[in-house]
Amino acid sequence: MADVMRRTPMPLATDEARKSSFSEVALGYTPELAAEEASRCIGCKNMPCVSGCPVNIKIPDFIAKIKDGDYEAAYKIISESSSFPAVCGRVCPQERQCESKCVRGIKGEAVAIGRLERFAADYHNANTEVAEPKKNKSDVRIAVVGSGPAGLSCAGELARLGFDVTVFEALHTPGGVLVYGIPEFRLPKSIVRREVKNLRALGVEIMTNMIIGKTLTVDELFEMGYSAVFIGTGAGLPSFMNIPGEGLKGVYSANEFLTRSNLMKAYREDADTPIMKGGRVAVVGGGNVAMDAARTALRLGAKEVYIVYRRSLDELPARREEVEHAMEEGIEFRLLTSPVEILGYEDREDRDTFGFVRAIRCVKMELGEPDERGRRRPVEIEGSEHEFDVDTVIMAIGTTPNPLIKSTTDGLDVNSRGGIVVTEGGKTSRELVYAGGDAVTGAATVISAMGAGKEAARAIAEELKKI
């Protein structure tokens, strides 16, 4: 008999196989494994797990349907609240959200809610066809800027409410961070493409290579006949440490490194936008993006990969599963360590190496008093300076919203971090302009961005007297 206090393990690709493969690492539950895990849910009447979900999925209800073997009913329950279950089941930090509230977790391991969500979504996707695209006949047109989680969620909700929706995407492929930021081994792009097809089936038009603020401005969208505009442009402007050596060849932001790999196929020999591969790679940061960059570098042929993080393992903000996978794959964690300089080759006679990264100089840290967010502040240990050889450095220390929209749109208030200021329902200081997701909050979770997009869609509909 299965131990009800421990969650049912997820089948994984072998450690060795995945080091050189971009195929998905977590292989998903079979119906038998899903039933076993679903049986661990005790169906709490007060449903604390729901309060931990940013979009309030009826978690015990959909798990009960999986217990009964009615997987399509489980998917429909999830879809009442979440636009992209197959995505969220893979990338949401459930251990800090719904699973952190699970009663099973008090004395044992929480129910694997995310894995069950993924199972229901994958079952649905494997057994249904996407409908043919239709064209909404509404004369009320809404423009959605950005095709990431917030934009796609907003567009889908508006289309379901009967509006004529056009999504404007700056890149050549829709999906936002789901395609350029999250690697294939964590989120297969076929899943994102299917979700985009589902939106088009609702009548949503998606226009790529459209940089709002350059190709068109927000004002011009209104002049073209759009009744409202939703801004869901994410937080794609990378942050750096402003330490010496960040301008050397071989230093990347994680955004650039992952976009070149995921979207531009830079690992190909004939790539127009190549990236450095192989050698020793240091990734600075401890979030999910840092894990994605480190694990991508490994798959691109890096000999050694290091995570350099200034706090301890307990403070590491990345999903626990991603940290475990990185460790299993042989990535070395240099914790309580902070870079102070990136060193390069300086011999001008050697044109093959001059200006490239040679090493990274760091100091050791210890944790002091808590900062304003309650995390213990890293403090440098005097005399701990050291360096180690690397060929590539990837900065994964956060992102901020791109200022392009603000700089080309009058009357749009932003805060000190560059995020668009909104009130209830995503209303901005500009009439009939709404915003949500990372463009407002800074880098956050996929499902919180989806929730913001859905909330804004309903506010837009109410403003336009459609619901």
C-alpha cells in the first residue's frame, strides 16, 4: 500500500540523458500514478489550498474528478479559473502557493497539485482537437500589447466575452516569456503553440513584429479604432550588478542568453545570432531564470556550470524542483558568494582572446540581520576575496519593465521601479488604458500575470458596458 504521507514520484528522464537533451525532464503522471496521488487528497471542506492559488482554482473539486477517472471534467474545472493549465502545471511555484496550504503537508508531503493539474491538461490536449479559427463580429475592438501570460490571458477572456481582440507582439513568435524565457526541457513549445491556436480559434488576431512605442504608439491604436488598450509587456529589461568587467565578451544577461537559445536557435552552427558554448560558465543569481540559464548552458556543452548566489540554499528563490534537477545534472552551487569583478584577457597581441572573459572575482558572504523584506542581509566577510576561471558569465539577477511604452505614451504613471501604476482592475492613469503582469509588478509568476490579465479583461468589459 502506498504511503499516503508521501507524494507519488514523478517519472523523470535519466540524469545523463538530459544533460545533452532539450527534451522535457519531468515526464508526467500516467493515469495510474495520477489516481494514486489524487487519492491522497482528503477533500478539506474549507479548501485552504484554494486560498493559496492566485486564480482560485477549485482544487479539491478537480482532484476529485481525477479520483473518479473523469479527466475531462477535471480539466474543465481548472479551465474555469486558469487559461493555461498545461503551462501552469509545469512552471508555477506550487510549493509556495497552493501546496503550501495543503493540510497533508502538516505532517507529511503536500498533495502534488501542480502535477495533477498538468496531468488533466495533458490528457485533454492529447484527446481533443483545436477548433478552426473564427472571426468575432463585435464592433468593439480591444488592443492587447504583448503576448505573454498576461496578454494572452486578457485576450482570451475578452474574446470569450464577445470582443474583437488584436494582440500586438514585438517578436516574431507569440508567447512572450513562455517561448523566449523558459527552456524546452521545462516547457515544451508545442504546448505554447497549442494555447495560441486555441486563442485564434476564439477569434483573437495576433500580429507579430509589432513594437508598440515604435511601430505604433498607444495613441495610434486608439486612432485606429480600438476602444481600449491592455498593456502586458512583461519585465524584459535585464539588470546588472554594475561591477567592473560586465562589458567583456562572454558576459550575457540571462534574458539575452535564453532568448538566443530558445527563440533564435543560437546553438546551431549557422545561427545568425550565435552564443558562446562550452567551457566553464558562471550564472549569477538564484531564481528560476538562473536555473534555466545554468541548465541550458549545460545542454549547450558547458564543461562546468556554477550557480553563484550571495545567500544560502534556504534563501534560494528558485522552485525547489528546479534546484533539485540542477543539482542532479551536476551543476555546482557556490553559495554565500558574491561577484565583485569579471576579469578578462588583456594581451592585445592575442586577438583570439583579448577582451574575453578569463575569470570571476568573488567574495564570501555571511547572513546578517533581516532586510526590509524579512530576508537576512548578506554581509561580506573581510579578506575572503578569491577568483576562479570561467569563460562565460550570465547575469540572472532580475529584470525591470521596459520604459518604451511609458516614454511614448503621455499621462501614464509609473513607479520608481518603472512599473506601470494601476488601481483596481488594472486601470492606469490614462483613460481606457489598462495594464497587468510583470509590466506592473516587476518579475513575478506566470499565474499571477494570468490572473492580472483576466481581472483587467473583466474591468475593460465592465467599463465598456458589455457585462
